[in-house]
Amino acid sequence: MTLRTFVVGTSLATLMALSISAARAIPAAAQSQSQSKQQSSDAMTVSGKVTSIGSDHKSLSLEVTGGSTMQFVLDQSTQMQGRVSTGTNATVQYQKKDDGTLLALMIAPQNSSDNNSGDPR
């Protein structure tokens, strides 16, 4: 009977330890989701013509209204909503990072009717 009591007690102690560690992990995940939602709420959007894409595909330049050019940084979280190349009219949703760089969150080509290319395709 003492062996059975020992086994049951050890099992309960292990279960409690796992429950505590799992409970600590949940707030971290919730905090991560909260930060993600906050980042997307700080996002800005701009449209223009893609003038260059970095050879490493980690940067993009966009010529916006008035002829000014905006430089964006792309990372593993940047979402591409279609094929974008130099000369493509695109919309970029971005966020200004603490270091002043502009992180592209989402890049989407504008449909062909918005391109004003004169090509009916």
C-alpha cells in the first residue's frame, strides 16, 4: 500500500508541476498576441510604383505621389499578397520601427485597372 501511495503522490506532484509551468506560459502567449495587435493598429498605408527591390529581397523602394521615394525593410513577417516587381503599382502597409526604419507588414499589387498602363490585358 505504501508503494501505491508513493506512485500516486509522485504522479500528482508531476501533474501539478506541469500545470504551473503551463499556466506561466499562457500570459506570455497572450502578451505576444497583444503586441501583434498593437503593431497592426499602428500601421500606415501608402501606394505608389515599386522603383527597386533589393537583391537580397529584404528591401523595397516605392515612388509615391509627388515623386518622393520611400524605403521599406522586409522581413520574415512581411506578407506578399501577390507578385510584385519593379514597375508594379503596389500598396504597402507599414510600421515605423523604433530605429526610424519603415517595416513593410504587407505588400499588395494594385489590380491592372489601377496601373494606368494602357494595356487592356
